[in-house]
Amino acid sequence: MSARNENSFEYHPQLRDVIKNVEKVMVGKKQVTELTLVSLLAGGHVLLEDVPGVGKTMMVRSIAKSLGLTFNRIQFTPDLLPSDMTGVSIYNQKDMSFEFRPGPLVGNVILADEINRTSPKTQSALLESMEEMSMTVDGQTHILPDPFLVMATQNPIEYEGTYPLPEAQLDRFLMKLTMGYPTPEEEFNVLNVIGNEHPIHLLQPAISAEEIAELKTAVRNIYVTDSVKRYIVDLVNRTRNHKSIALGVSPRGSLSLLKAVQAYALLMNRDFVIPDDVKYLAPFVLVHRVLLKPEARFEGVTAQEVIKDLLARVPAPIHKEQHAR
């Protein structure tokens, strides 16, 4: 993952407590926690792509418990139907009417485990709910709870029997993250932390749903200069003309990057965005939104390398310290 560009920083007090809480369970995964919180505050969703056993599920559970939000896990399989997620309407003979029985998609933090193992029809039902913050069952629209965060996982190694997400559906995720293997020292600490009782069972909420709602509102008021907005537009526009890219980032990507940097500034306890925020978050927000040309993939070029190249080529505006607004 990209290195942070700020030499010193201080978390927002409420979010600092959440990060410390998650660290009781997830050793050495502070960056993934930070970026997940950024996605939550920006109203986005996260795609976690990594090999099995690195703690993807435990990360999602730890964040949900630390936020004091409801958590539901959906195991995606080839026979999973949209109604298995959304719920169904059941006829009540006593009242002589249909009543809605919500499925696991009705919750705050949803783990969509191995999303690429289910059919495109079921994938589309989930991604529609992510985009619209609602779902339709038997002609009735049901509003999903707020906050609503989907963290989908997929295994990048094993593709047999899977249904890869099309680019148009990948675009619905604000960020694409990886967990990575721990260092030997971190893995040693994991063995000590787990002990006889898993710390996930001892976690207590570090923030309330009302406080999260207030922070999400505050994100919209984070100040962004026109020069930073122009930097985002220039960076995204370059993806549409790069020699290795067949399909560049859409305007949704520009909006996603803007929301992400605003949320990140709040996490860093600032009321304004700096160019380094864009540099830091661009790889996580843009990498899954570009489609490489076949010849580029054949030569071993990766989307990460292309985004890194663009960040080196597109000049960033000169940062001038902003005063509290």
C-alpha cells in the first residue's frame, strides 16, 4: 500500500478511539482501518482483495463492533439468490396480508464474503443497494439503515468457478484495499494477542451511531480549494489518455476521490484538504477504475504502476496552510 505523505498527524479524537479499539484485535492493520473509516464517512464501500487467512473477516467484525453498529455476513455462493440477501414477503394468514421479512442485507456493516463466487444477477442486486441505499422487494422500496457500509472480499488467486466483477460494478466501490501478510514481529504479536480468548469478544463500542452521523455531516463541510479540485480533475483526465489504459476513470471516480479526501482530512483532524491527501488516496480510489490495454497486461504493466506514474507526472498545486474556517 501507499505510504502516508504526512510526517506528523493527529487523528480526530472520536476516530482515534475507534482505531485504537480495532488495534486490540487487528495487529499491524492500522492503514486498512483508517481507509475503511474514510470510506464509511464518505458514504462509500470497500472491496478487500487478498488471499485467505489474512484477517479480512475479522477486520470487518472488529470495525463493526468498535462502531457499535449491526453486523451481518453474507457468504456468496453460486446458488445464492437476490432474495436470500434482501428478504422476502410472506403471507400472514391471520392478518390476511403480506409482511416483509428482511434479509441479512438490512444492517449497518455488511460483509459480502467472496462476492465473485455468486452469479452476476445476485452481484447486481447487492451493488444496486450500495448505489441507491435502498432495495426493492415485490414492488416495495425499503430504505437501508444509515450508516450502511458494504465490505466485499474476493480471492485474487483462485478464479475457477468465479464470476469476476465487471468494470461498471467495480466502479461502485469507493476503494479497493489489500490486507497483506503481517511482518514476522506482527505475526508473533498476533499469537500473543489471541491467547485463550479471542479479543473480538471483549470489544466495546468506541463511538455511537449518532456521532457517526454527525461526522458524516461534518465531512461535507470540509473545505477544498479550487486548485485541489482542478488537481483531481487533471489526474482523472490523464487516465483517459494514458497509453496503457483502454478505459479511464469516469466522473464518478472524480466525485469519489473528492469525497474520500474530505473524509480523510476529517480523520486527520483538519477542516481543509491538502494536495498530499489526493496523492495518498488516489491509488486506493482509482486503481480499480481503470482498464488496461491487453498489450500492457501482456508486458506485465499493472494498474498500480500506471496510477503511480500519473501521480509523478501530474503537477500538484502548491500547498498553503489553511486557517480554521
